[in-house]
Amino acid sequence: TQMQVVTVPNLGGVVIEEAAIKMADVYRLGSSQADNGILLLVAAEERRIRIEVGQGREGDLPDARTSRIIRDVMVPRFREGSADRAVWAGVMAILHFTDPQFLESS
């Protein structure tokens, strides 16, 4: 799995889903054969978060699971005023489902 974290002040009027897809295309995350890239996008001023998942990882990270990561893991930390902890916790939650062996070796 290849993951990219992007934080921006705002999306400039673009909806977050569209922005995430465009960024994933620009960064060319994951391999083209496996389509296993993941983008974590945070638009701070707009308080918007999106986890865009390549089709090769949708079994590990379906929409319901990414919604729970955002809602239950990241948002509470943002509300505490800890953006860095929110992003870190989001990345670790994603890795828990996509690459647990990475967490075990760290």
C-alpha cells in the first residue's frame, strides 16, 4: 500500500471528493496493476477530511470503515485542538486495516 497525506488550508470551492480524486490521480498512488493507493486529505479551514481508497484496497477500507476512522478516530483529536495527533491517529488506523505487519515491525 502506498499512502499520501495531504493537508491544505482550503479546497478553493471544490468539493472534497472531487479534490481527493484529482490529487490521487496527480500523485499516482499505488501500483497501476493493484490500484492500492490511499490518500488522506485534510482541508483545515473547512474542517473536511476525506480518505480516498484505490479499488485494490476497498476490501480493507470500505466507505463505512473510512467514515468511522474519520468520525471516531480523527475528529475527536481535531476537536481537542491536536491536528498532528488527529492525522497520526488516522494514518495508524488506516495501516491497522491495510498493513498490520508494518505496525508489528515498528
